[in-house]
Amino acid sequence: MKTAYDIIKRPIVTEQSMEAAADKKYTFEVAKDANKIEIAKAVEEIFGVKVAKVNTLNMQGKVKRQGRYPEGRRPAWKKAMVTLTADSKSIEFFEGMV
């Protein structure tokens, strides 16, 4: 059985995600095998909020190289955009970053 902290790996802190945080939309890196229901339950458990909707994307790893020929890839990962309900409180972690 996975815990909520196994599903939610880290928050995504970018300019675009911080602007969306004003509309109660938060972005997280999540486990590759996690589905939308598991992600919603994990966010509700960790932060004590109500989740309205979850959108997910599979992000491909970027191609990188070191030196002349050897080319490799960064690992692929999964991103989740979580929208909270209107009556839910906001996530305090993101408040001081805007």
C-alpha cells in the first residue's frame, strides 16, 4: 500500500504554476503509476483541503548530452494539476511564494 507521500513527490514551483495558485490550481510531480483518484486523496490527506479536479500529464525526459557523442535522456515523469473547490482553504506552502 502506498502512502500519500509516495504518490506526491514534490511541488512544481515555476512562474506559470505560481500564477495558477491564485485560482486554487496547484501543480505537483507525482508517481508515474498514480491515477487521478489516488492523487486527489493524497492531496486531501497531506494538506487538508477539498479537491475538485485533477489533470495529469506524462512529461518526456529531455535529451541531454555531455561531451561530443554520448547522448542520454533525463527520466520521464508525471505532472498533476490539482484544482481545489471554491469553499476549500488554500495550500499554505504556496502562499509565500507569489
